[in-house]
Amino acid sequence: MRQVKHLLEHKGSAIFSIAPDKPVLEAIKHMAEHRVGALLVMRGERLAGIISERDYARKVILQGRSSAQTSVADIMSDNVLTVGPDTDVFDCMRLCTDSRIRHLPVVVGEKVVGMISIGDLVKAVIDAQAEEIEHLQRYITS
């Protein structure tokens, strides 16, 4: 099965991030602009956390907080699960499912080299299954 590094080769390793002291409103604008559901929260080159649309909905909207007055640090998840480039796609899917998360930063040492989402993982599995079906059909008909 494919590994995370293969997903990043096709998807690209663009990293969308925000500083922890920025207002949540700015984070939501960045997510909308880049059409992503989460941003990495970075202190310089160091991963400090992750902020998602889910964090926004549960920790700002439902609690009646102000998007402009609340900082990213106030609502981000700081216990971030990460994977390496050699991690298997199925292991990533299991981690996302078991932990009920949708985004996994990809790190080498302490350097963030990309991010994958549950959507990236599902697409990889569907593509692999389609390829396997095609091989089996060719085998059967030959």
C-alpha cells in the first residue's frame, strides 16, 4: 500500500499555517481562502498545535465567543498527532478513525513537511482498490 510520502508527491507539500497569537477570524479567513478544513499553528518553524473548523464551531460559535477577540492559542488543539513520510496509508486511516481527527501533520524530526487529510487517505484507498480491480480483471480475461 502507499505511504504518506506518495500522497505528498501527488498532492504537494504546501503547508497552511497561522501563528498562535492571531485572532481566530484570521484563521477562518485563511481556511476559506485555501479551501482547507484546518491550519497548522506554528511558532516560527515549530509545530505548536492545529486549529480546525470543528474547533471553531465548538469553542467559539457554540460558546458565544468573538472570532475577532479570541486568539488561535485559546482554541487550538495542542496535543497534535503526527505521522512520518514512511507511514502506511492504512495506519493513518486507523489513527484518524480511532482518534476522531481529520488532519495529520507530516513531520520529519521536528520539521513539518506537509499535511494530509482523511479525504486524501480515502482517495488513496479508492485509487488503490480501482487499480487492484483492474489488475484482477486483466488477469481473469487473459
